[in-house]
Amino acid sequence: MTDDPRRAPGADLPAWIESLTAALGVDPTLVDTDRLLGVAADVAHQVARPAVPITMFIAGLAAVGADPAPILARIEAEAAAWTAEQ
């Protein structure tokens, strides 16, 4: 058992990131988990908790400028599959 909540049973964040980046064709080296969690925490505490997912989504759009609909659909499918596997 680990004390790192990112690796808790059913919440293996590194495995999720590895799986999702592979599914979406994203270079996993571009995912700075600690930085992203830090930015999310800043937004949660300085703006509002509900602002976190919207902020991160806007950041993602700004980073690539892609049509979000197919990306979001794929993430929903990956999350459903992930839940089923756990």
C-alpha cells in the first residue's frame, strides 16, 4: 500500500495518465502532473473549485486549438472503461 493518494487503489493517477495519453495520441512527457495539480489547486483556492475543470479545459484548448467534441467523447469513453476495469 502506498501513502501517495495518486496511486491509491482505484485512483492510480500515473496509470490513468499513461492510458489516456496513449488513447488520445498525446506525448506523456508533456503532462507535468505536479505542475497541473499545482495550477488546479491555485485556481480552486483563489477562484473557485468549480472553476478548475473549466480552467484546465480552456488551457488545453489554448494549447492545441483543436475541436474539443471528439476529444471529450474519447475521454468519456476512456473514463467509463477505466471505471469498469477497476
